[in-house]
Amino acid sequence: MLPVADLLTTRGAGVAILDHGLLGRNGSSRATRLPPPPDGADLGQWLRNWGIGSLCFGTSLHDHLPISLARAARAAGLPMVCVLDNWMNYRARLSMDGGAELIPECYAVMDDKARDEALAEGVPAACLRVTGHPGLAFLADEIAAAGPDWRRDVRARIGWGRPGRELVAFIGEPVARDQGTGPQSPAWRGYTEREVLPLLCRELQAYGDRLDVVIVPHPRDDLTELQALWQEARGRLEGGLAPVGMSGRQIVLAADRVAGMASILLYESWLQGKPTLSLQPGLVRSDLKSVATRPGIVFVDGRDGATEGLRNWLQALPQAPRNDLNRHRQAPAVLADLLQQMITG
């Protein structure tokens, strides 16, 4: 949502960013920052005190303040836009705080695939609007800027993928921590990173003379545990955890091939035209297939198909960047227009 807020600010609109979570850490200095409401506060009164006229929010499994504010906005009769950022839980995220399902005036989704899947889950068609993904608005420009010299410099900072060796990026996710380690957990995926990374390493042993592996940790990953898992699984492979301070997007831009489970960085890799592998052995949740079921992504969800899947992935050639980038480039303007239209009626 930050690109939307920045654009509205340049248009002279009154924009305030909640100084909370990711928005608080990364929000533009040009927008007003609102302190989050105290615990137990009357959220409706808080909205009135700050003169809020509309709300743009996203949902989070680990942070229910945004949807709580949305419920207060609904009670106050304020228009709101919910911005989706991933291809899963389209309907469930509208009640993930345990309350009744909250249908926003506008439910902004990334592409036609997301709209169709949301409809299949029962989200009302009237609220759905395909806007593109504002978080990917600048990706096309970053791809264009990531030429050979840029990639060489980044790979030198990473320390692997020197000339003559391919660089494989593995996208980490704290699956065991977030979704559990067995079927007793309601969110169980059917696998964890503790199985997937060793599986990838085993299948790559035969290629250790020509490629390196850089692991992109998730912000919630325990780096000590992840490093220990890598050291246990790596065998003859060269590589390790990405340098602190280097973003996952930078790593993906610099890599030759990208592997992972269900991270949106796999989608970014696909947009860039890089050979992309989604490794989800034993998957039991259909919602986690969405990021991987795209032409050009090698998807492994069985425990016996990894060898063939990795062979196909390693043989795949890079493609041109995808046309979907154009829609995402326009997303901030589309959403800014929607918000301003909702306010003016």
C-alpha cells in the first residue's frame, strides 16, 4: 500500500499512515504518521478523533489491528478498500480475527487468477476489482536496471555465483513455526522447510561443481536454526545465507534460478522470466498451489517427483519478463483513483 500512499500524497490528498508494523517501518516521510490506538481503545472514537474519512487496509495472520480498524470504519459508515497481496485465503482473511465476515466496498486483487479464485471461494463479485499488485509497481523498472554489471556487483557482495557458476536462490519460509509440524496443526501444509531444504540439497548434489546456493531468510526465520539446517543438508554444495541487509528481491534479480515453497518471491521470479521451482512435497492444502500453478513454474507436490522436477527446472531456459508487469506498474494509480472516487462519491 505504500506506493498508493506516496502517489496520493503527490496528488495533494490528505494521507495518513498508521505508524505500526511494516507500514510504520517503511512509510514515506511525506505522509502524516498516526500513532496506533492504545490497547483497549474505542476504535470508532479513535477514527473520529483523527478525522479519518476512508480506510485502505490489508490483512495479516499475525496482526489483527487492520481488520479491527476496518470493522470500526464499517460501523462508522466509512468507505474502505481491502488490498490483497497474495493468492490464498481470499475469503478466510475477511474474518481471520474471529469476527463475522467483513466484505469491503472494494476488494482489490492482483490479477484475473486471483479474482476467479476469490469468486470460487464465495467472495461477492460486486466488491472485487482487479487492480494489479501495488507492491510490484516498480519491479519492471528494477528488472530493466539489473543489467550484467549490476548482477555481477550484487553477486560479488553475496559471495557466490562467480563467473562460470550459476546462482540458485532458495526462498525461506518459517513453515514449521507458522503452520506447524504435523496434521495436529489446523494450518499444516504437509511439509516444512526442514524437509524441503534437505530435499533440494540432495537433488542438487550432482550439480555442485557448477552452481552455488544462496538462501533468502524470511523475516520471521530463526537465522541460527536456518544456518544449522543448511550446514546439515548442504553436502558438497557451496553457498549459505544471504548477507544481512540484502533484500529478497535483490537476490532474485541477481540469481539464475529460484526455488522455494509458496513465497510470493516465486511469483516475482516468474514475472522476471527466471526458471522457477515450487517444491511442496506432501502438500495437503489446495490454497498453496495457486502461486505455483502458472505456465513456466515447475511444481512438485509429491514426494516422488522431485528428481524429475528438478531436472526439468535445471534444464529450463530464462524467458522474457512477463506482460503482467504492466498491470502491476499501473496498480498504485488504479488504487489511488478508486480511493479518491470513493471519498468524493
